[in-house]
Amino acid sequence: MRRFTTHHKRKVRSLDGIWDFSWLGVADPANVDPGKITFGEHMAVPGCFDANALYGGKHGLAAYQKTLHLVPNKTYRLVFDSVLHWGQFFIDGKSLGEHAGGYTIFSLDFKAGRANAVLTVLVDNRFDAKRSPLHRPHFDWYHFGGLGRGVELHELSDVSIDGLFTKTTSISGPELEVRIPITNHSGKKEGNFKIIFDGKELVNEKVTIPASKSEIIRILKVSGSSLWSPEKPNLHELVVELEEDDFCERVGLRQVEARGQDILLNGEKIILRGVNRHESHPQFGAALPPAIIASDMLQLRDLGVDFVRGSHYPQDHLFLDLCDENGILVWCEGTGWQYDEEMRETGFAEAQEKHLEEMIVSLCNHPSIIFWGMLNESFGNRDFAPAVYERCVKKIRSLDDSRLVTYATCKPKDDLTLHLFDVISVNTYPGWYDGTFEEIPAKLKKLADLIDQRGFADKPFIISEIGADGIYGWRDWNASRTTETYQAKLLDSAIRTILKKDSRFAGIAIWQFCDIRTSEMNEISKGRGYNNKGLVDEYRRPKLAYETVKGLFTGGKESKTF
Ligand code: ADA
């Protein structure tokens, strides 16, 4: 689901709704015959099967089923926005393939046989390092399972447009590079090709269509168009047509760069005032309905936030559409959390590369995304780490060299990979895991000196996580740890230090926007089975720190609380 129509000519059907459902539990998908499953239940799509009372806390195999009405012999494309976190897909019992890794968009093409075909999807939320190398039980967020975001069925014509990649190549002018991957499903040799920008036809020509897969590239001069920025988030409509197919996107013209210690947007220095955001809710798991996505955005705006780190996986397209519209800058991160020895496993680096590719290919047109990120808090200090990190960074840059690449380390002293990144980002918890909040200014100064002494004085530096638990409703006059009171005091000091005039830091992302359910392995260290460092609780009820942050983020006014 998007904020605009992505195809006007192509026939697209949303498959969202209620599907047939069957819980297969401990079954091994290799032994399941999709034709023999008994479907006696139902489940919402999008939805997480374990975000309801019946399946809460369960890890296992589930089956979803839906009848599709097709035109025999036509080619179709199934588009899944997020399958959590492993899936296998069948049409009339025939496997179309498997997919590992949640939170990214992928598609499967097939030729229709009969008119009423049955689509069966096996979905597994168990941890299995071989089958699904990205997801691990130690992560500090709950691994909900299911068809977590939307599903669509596209009817393809003789030639299909498989994607659209846009990049601002110049802001004076301005100029936009457009790359269009296409597939020839027939023997067609040439076709009519158009590019329409804000309703104006910029290209109208005949193109040769090679057999199988190819790419069309054009540079568009779009003089007179307005640039995109947080203050003026101007968006333009881009429509690409090839024969009977089309692809529509909203684009923003803007340029992001790192110069010395500064991050520049359209040549102007920016300071990021942000939060980390997980997609999580007690009633919906990771499958946030539009109502929650929209209300999250309203609260983010109310807080005065201009930057969101999508921790620790790519966020929903719809949320990113709202970031584009509201001028919120985004750090878009591949799935990961504190990998150590896992990085040495066969297939790990390949799985990361594939996941990063899916992320970039589908989300690259969001002007709000200024950073690509990866491997949150992994063990960059191990001798085997640089090789894996290098592969991931290389992959990102090969797909998109127009954004900055960063990674949140929690090992600033000896991380061996920091030189690979455009922006240095450190997750640090002074006053929470370490010392008291009175020590925050001194500790952050020490951290900044350390980064500079390690040879990174010529790079922007942001604090990508800082915060404290604050259990909703728990306030006391001692301001003891885990109270809303302590959390508010800590964040007050952290924000004032990081955002003070002439600070070494180019920004902050508070940990975190809302409380989230954690994984079973973290239940003891995290009260209530939740990570309680949200500015709002899991139902989005504001804590004391909400007003503190709002006061400091909205124009540096005195916060209401202190
Ligand atoms: C880390 C991690 C977060 C969260 C946080 C915490 O820095 O990146 O996902 O777990 O710590 O609350 O401890």
C-alpha cells in the first residue's frame, strides 16, 4: 500500500484481506504437501499470526491460502512486501520458490494454468541459521511471523517494467537519472517508450527491446522543478510507460553529501534531531496498520523530529512515503543485530548482500532516505569482520552511490571497519548501562575525542542511539532508574550536550520512539518482556520524556519538564 497509485495501465490486484490459515507448528516445510493441508482457520493479511492470543509466543510453520482468479496463459507477478521471516510459495501445489528474510519486497513470476488457481504460502518464524541467516534469537526485538505487509498480484503484458531507479545527478538545473530494468516475455523487438514528469511528456520514442532482460537509461533535464528538503518536501510525479506497461513513482530532487564533519543537504549543513523507530505494536506485531503508521507520523512531527533511524530493518513503504511528504530524513537499515561468529558462517555475507539489494532496489526512490545502514552493533572489532563489512558496503555503493553509507557501532575503541563509512555513528548509553546521567557531557566529549584520535576527525559523527528505560506511569521523587523521571532527565542532558552550538556531533537519534516487545532471550534483562526506552509506550501513550524531547527539538526552547 502506497500514498499514490503505482500503476495506471498494468492490472494490479491487492490480495490483502482475510486468508485461509492453518497452523502446522513443528512440521518441517520440506515434508509438507501443500495439497494435503487442512485449512480450518483464518488470518489477516497483512498480519502477524503470533500477535493474537491463540498463537502468541509461538514459533513454527504456518500455511496461508487464497484462490486467485487468473486468465490462463497470462504471465503474473506476485509481489510480497514482507514475509516474516521465511516463506515458500505454491500455485496449485507447484513451488514458485522460497524467500528468506523479512521486511524487504520481492516478487515471483508465473504463467497461469487454470482460471481458479490456489496460492499457498508456507511461512516460518523459527530461527534456522541455514535457511534464514539474517534472523537470530538473540536480537532485541520480537520475531513475529506472518505475511507482515501487503501482497499484490500483477498481470504482466508482453514486456514488463521491473522497477525504476532514480537519482538526482545535479541540483542546479536540475537533472535526474532514470534507470528502468525490463523483461521481454514475448518475441517483441521494439516498443513505444515514454517518460512523463509532472504530467509533461519528456521522452516519447521507439526503443529496441532485447530478448529477456535489459535496462533503459535516460538523463532527464527537469529545469524549473523545485528541490526536496525537510523544510520544503517538494515531490514530483514520474511515470514511465513501455508498450502496455507502466510504473509510477514520486521523486524528490536533492543531493546529500558528507564534507568534513558536516552532513550537507543541497549544499546546506544539517543537524539531525531524531529517534530510532521499530515497527511494533502489541495487537499487530510487526504488521502495523495504516492507522498506526499515520499516527506514528503525527507524533513524530509533534515531537519536532526531522530524522528517523529505521531500526533495525527496512521500514514500511507507506511510512517512508509519509517521511517523503513530511520532510523527515531517514536512515534505512538492513536487518541485523550484534552478529559475531555468525558473520563467519557460509552463506551469511551472501544473504546480507541479497537483502541489501532488495532493500535498495525497492526503496531507492524515497528522497527522505539519506543513509543506507547495515549490521547494527555487530562485532566490527573481530579480525573476520572487515571482509564481511567490505562486501556489504561494496554492494550498497554498487547499487546506489548517491547516498551516504553508515553503520551504528557500539565498539568505538577498536572497531576495525569505521574507515569504510561516510558517517561515523556510535550507539552509546552513558547514564544507563554505564555511569550516571550527570557524567553525560564528559563521556560524550571523551567519545568525540576518541573518534577524532582514531583518525576520523574528517568525517561527520552522529550518536545513533542514546537513552534509558522509563516504564510508563512509573515516576518517583528519587528519580531512580527505570522511572519516567530518570529517563526524562537523562535525555534532557544528552540532547543539550549533543545539539549544543559548535558541537562535534552532526546529530542524534534517541533510542527509541516507542516501547517494543523483545525476544525471549532478552526477557530477563528487559522488564515486562519489553524494551522500555520509548518516548511513548507500546500503545503510543506519551511518557514524561516526550515533552522534554519536544521542548528541546522544537527550536531549542526550554523543555517543559526541567
Ligand atoms: C542497543 C541496540 C538496540 C537496543 C538497545 C538497548 O544499542 O542497538 O537495539 O537493544 O541497545 O535498549 O539496550
